[in-house]
Amino acid sequence: QDNMNEAKERARGKAASATQRMALFLLVGFLIAVAYIELTGRWILRPIERLIRSAEEIQSGNLDLVVHSESRDEIGRLSQAFNDMAASLREFRRREQVKLDRTEQATQETLDTLSEAVAVVDPDGKVQLSTDVAKRLFGIQVGNHLQDLPFDGLPDLFREVIQSGFPVKSDRKQKIFQRFINGQERFFSFDATPIRNRERQTTGVILLLKDVTEQRRLTEMQSGIVSTVSHQLKTPLTSIRMAVYLLLEEKVGPLNEKQAELLLAAREDSDFLHGILTNLLDISRMESGRQQMDLREVSPTALVDGAVASFRTTARDGGVEMGTELPGDLPEVRADAERIEHVFSNLLTNALRYTSPGGRITVSAAAEDRHVRFYVTDTGVGIPPKYLTQIFDRFFRVPDQEKETGAGLGLAIAREIVEAHGGTIQVESREGQGTTFSFTLKRADAPSGEKR
């Protein structure tokens, strides 16, 4: 029994000793593991974290950082390669900045020699460059925002160019503003031209302030003369037409074949002249603001379908395919449906006139921020580039056109109607490939107090 008790005590002692040694070994192993993790984080993970933070700094534009690493292993070589890359980027940025500063200075000096007021605006509407004339006479300083300049409608003109990518001329009376220069009343308007990169994205806008004083006076004088002459001619022309119609109806006696032929030619010419006078009077009333528009909320689909329906038969007879492309979610617009139908009529008539059999005419629409833009696209003969700026002028007809044209008032009237709605009308064309006319109407859900 004593021997057994003694052996039991020895076994307990050995077990306790083994337990103590095991605990000691575990403690030592834990400490070694902690030390290893710490050293691993210091040698491997922390340099990688520094590289990650450095990459994020470079992404935000900070190229002046340097990654410190004293090791000569793979992490050290990676850090050195990273520093070399940052140095190369710094040198590249320095050269590009020098080139940019040189270009900007040369551009500014060139602009200052111009006699016109010119400004270059970035996509956010902030003035980057301006000529000396723009600074002195109009207060357009570098750093100004268009919203802060005292020119009504300029921010809307800028947004229109940014959204559409088309040049916009503001020489219409709605956008002409007055200034007194050296005690003389002068009138000015803005022309806005987009600046595009190689991907055809708009990266800025060039604004040109034009003195349109003489042009405005000549236009007003011309409008007054045309309106007066039109009124004076309309009454006698009405009498002549009535007499011709009565003669053709043989109310005053029978006609022989030759007399009927002459009267038919006279009726055709008098009707044509009557149409010209009516169009001139319409333009005069719209320019003077006496032509009231019955603006209502209208569906763009209804406007397009109503306009196209009356031309489908003519298009089919001429061998021209006519179709529409309208999204189902177009917002309603505020428009005088009868007047807009007249716009479509002029555009579709021109498209049919210059589209050969086998061609296609497409009427489409797309929603924009404050407007809905309508397109009339054909695959016709196109318009030579040199005539695109004159296409909306009164009495202008493209020279050397094989097709017989009207008096050259249709597009002028279309422009007046669209601008009376607070929209704009534009044209794009390539000779031999077709033409696209587009115009905008204000969305019905746009705030009523907002300018175009």
C-alpha cells in the first residue's frame, strides 16, 4: 500500500511538472507567433499598405509622394519601381504644364489683339480666357461664372450648346441686348461654338460678342418696308384674283381655249404671289410680337403623327419611304399645334422635294433636360456646307438646285414659329448623303418661370 501511494504521488508530481512545461511551451509558442505576426506586418504588410495608400494618392492627383523602403527584397524593388513611376509622372506633368501655360499665354495674347469680345468657357460655365475688349467693355473676367454675368439668356444659350453640341447664333431679337459705348447706343448678340475633343465630346464653348447695331437697324427697316408693301399689295391683288376666278368661272361670258389658258396661268401666278404676301405678313406679325400663340400641353406623338399623316400618300406616290421613331415615354410639350404643324409641313415638303425615289424620310423626337427635340431626316441631295448659315434667311434658295423651289420663305417662317415658342431650329447636312433639320419645344413639365 505504501509503495502504491508513493508511486501515485510520484505520478502526480510528474503530471504537474508536465502540465507546467506544457503551459510554458504554449506561452513561448504564443509569444513567438505574436512576434512573427508583428515582424510579418512590419516587413510585408505595412509596405504593401503604404503602396496602396500611395496609389490612392496618385489617383487623387498627388504625384509628389515618395514610398520609403529600406529592404532589398521584392517589396523594396516594388517600392523603388513605384517611386520611379511617380517621378516619371511628375516629369510628364511638369512638361505638360509648361506646354499648357505656353499655349494659354499665346492664346491669351492672340485673343487680346482681336477687336471683338471673345471668351472661352469650360463645361461648368466658368470663364477661362477672355479678350481685352470683353474685359473692358463687358466685364467678362477670367474666373467669372456665366450665371453671375449681366446677360439675360446667356446661361441658357450655353446649356443649349453643351447639350446639343451644335453652334448657336443669338442674333435673333430675343437674345439681343443693349449697351452704351462712348455714349452711343449699341446692340450686341452672342454666338456660341462648341469646343470638341477627338472623341467629339464637348469640352468647352467659345462665346463671341458681335456688334449687330447696323444689322438690327437694316433688319427693322427692311421689315417695315416689307410689311408696308405687303399690306399695300394685298388689297389690289385680292381684286385681281377675284376677277381672274370670275372670268374662269365664265360668270361674265364664255372663254375660248386661248383665253382660258392665259387666265389659268394668271391664276397660278396670282395664287403664288398671294402666298408670298401672306407669309411675309405672318413673319412681320411674329417679329413684332403681334402673332399670338395658343400654347397648350400637347403630346409629341400626336404632333408628329398628325403632320406625317398628310404626307404619306405623297411620299408613297414619289417612291419615298416615310416613317417615325418616337420613344413611348416622351413628355408633353407646350405648343400651338396648328403652328407646329406648319413647321413640320415646311420641313417635310423640302425633304420630299429633294429626296429621290428609293430614299427615306424619318421623323423622330428625343427628350432633353428642358425641351423635346424633333428631327426630320432625309437621304436626299443634301445642302452644300457654305449655304448652311443662310438656309433660314428670307428669300434664300440654294443655287443650282435641279428641283423647282418656292419663294424661300418656308424655313424663315419655320424659324420664326419655333422661336416664338421659345425654341431653336438647326440644320445638319452632307452633300449627297442627306439633311437633318431639328427644332426644340419646351417641355410641359418644365418650371414655368424658367427661361429657355
